[in-house]
Amino acid sequence: MKQRSQGLQVSGVSKVFHTARHTSRVALDNVSLALPAGEVGVLLGPSGCGKSTLLRMVAGLEAPSRGQIVLNEQPVDGPGKERGMVFQRYTSFPWLTVRDNVAYGLSINGDGASMREGVVDYFLDAVRLSDVANSYPHELSGGMQQRVAIARTLANQPQLLLMDEPFGALDPETRWQMQALLQQVVKKEKTTVLLVSHDIEEAIYLGDRIFFLSSHPGRLREEIIPEFKSTLPAGDREAMLASPAYREMELKIRRMMSEEKPQAA
């Protein structure tokens, strides 16, 4: 529905947090990565490696201490409507219906009513919420509420969709359903996605490339591309899980996770 361009470039980005006691903590150190337009990138690594901090910097909610972030040749220097973010917690407005929640971003961006109607209906259908369009968030399950957040974000047609562990609060079956739905929608829309995850299966299933960050401070330890998925039926989780290449990649990542755990004194 919109023209795509070059993608995301993170170049030499570091983040240092300073405390009131005049001490400092290096959260990220010299991270560089590239995510081509139309691909799904997953930030993966142990707790405290700076995944969410990096995502917030790409969103413009935090400023890098050093380095530069560029989206489609435009430097990121603050929040912008070309980047949409979906959080783990449900962020729907409880006083608005599902339809009005999805339309909210379009309304504040000044889009016309006729265009807004068509776009809202399109994305309600894309995330399978058309039959509950006039319901309120409290009437929906957790998975459906998260679909509202995804539809609202996609309706603004961002160049980059940012997701911070968006399915972490869901039960396993609903999480698998949401992962499959997200994969279908972003592939159809050719949306560029950067997603934070702590789940290895999710990272391999959704990711075109996985950026594994080391801990304390966060550095890009390895970029992993699950090329074996190109030989499998698209979106077929069972085929992926049965693949020897999947088991090999999962074991490799688990070993990397174990190596990054703090050593006992």
C-alpha cells in the first residue's frame, strides 16, 4: 500500500546511563546492524543485554550516547509517525470501540473520514477483528486486544513496525496464533519489522534475521539468518520444528545464551 525504501541502519550505537550517584552503566556498546526493507529482524539475547533499550532508540524514545540510527536514509532524532510501536502491555483506549481505537492514529494525523473508513476496515479484516469492530477492549481476550494494537499501528502505515515482546503476556496457544497472524500480515503488507523477543522458537519462526546481543554491555555478538526456512512451506511451524536445521540453530542459540549468563564468583 505504500512505497518501500532502503531499510534500517544502526551504526556504532552506544548507550550510557548516568545515575544520581555520579556513576554510569554502559547498556549498549558500539552496536551496528542493518535490516533491509520488508524484512523481519529479531533482537534476541539474555536479560539485560539492551534489547528494549535499542528498540526505544530506534523508536526515538531514547537518544544514543554515540552513533547514529537511520531509517530509509533519514536520521532518527526523535519519535515520528514513520515508526509505529506495539508494546507487550495492552494499549487500547478503554472508552473507544475497536473501530475507533484502530482509527485513532489516523484521526490525530488528520486523515480524511472516507480514507480513514477504508483503511480501518482493511486492517480490521487483516487482523480478523471485523466481527467485533463495535466492541470495547474490556470485552475482548488478551490476544484480541493485542490485535487491536497491531491494527491501530499498521493503519498509520509506518515504514517500520517496532514490537517489544508483543506476545509475552499471552498463553502459548494464543501466542502461536498471534505469531502466525503477524507473519501473514507483515508479509502481505511488506512491512519492515524490528521485534524484541526472549523466545528462541519465536525468533526463528518470525525472523528473516536474528540479531543476537551479548550481555553487560550489549554488543552484537552474531547475526543469524535462518536460511533453511526458504525450503519449507511458508508459515508452517510444524515443518520448521521438525527440520534438523531448526534443531541445530536452536541448540546453537541456547549455547550462546548459556555462555552469556553471569559466571558465579
